[in-house]
Amino acid sequence: MYITRDIFQLKFAHYRDVKPLLDEASQKGMFNEHNCRVLTDFTGDAYRLILEQSFKSLAEYETMMSGDIGKDEWQQWYMKFKEHVVSSHREILKQII
């Protein structure tokens, strides 16, 4: 099992603008696959947003990256979302137990 975390540093105080976008994506089923969880900071760096997903294999992850996020609906949503992002990074973790 592999866990991916896309960690976004939002612009200061932009969470209020991003929350409706997250709700929209959730209603459209964009976060339903791959056990997606959407997390925000409780401690540490402020205004972080984390999209965490799980995959059975790296091949499954690669299929998602080359397919789902290439769809027009996702791209249109992401164009609105990224206006609120300062930076991001990705972690890919392997679950061992």
C-alpha cells in the first residue's frame, strides 16, 4: 500500500476561499476515489492543505496521475484552486505494517 500526500501551502487567510472549492470538488466526486482525505493544519505551519490518498501500487497511482487529473473537469477546478496556493510538495510513502 502506498500513501500519497499533496501538501499545499495556501496564501495567508485563503482557507475561506478554498473551502467552497473543496466542497465543489467533493460534490462532483473528485475526492471519492483512492480513499482520499482532505486535511488542514492543527499545529505547525499555518494554512496548509493536505490531500492524502492510498493506492495498492505505484502503477495504480501512475494511472490516476495520467488519467483522472487530465480530465477537463479536474483541470478547470484546479485552475481556480491554484490561485490560492503559494507552494506545494508531494510525499509518497510506503505502508509497511
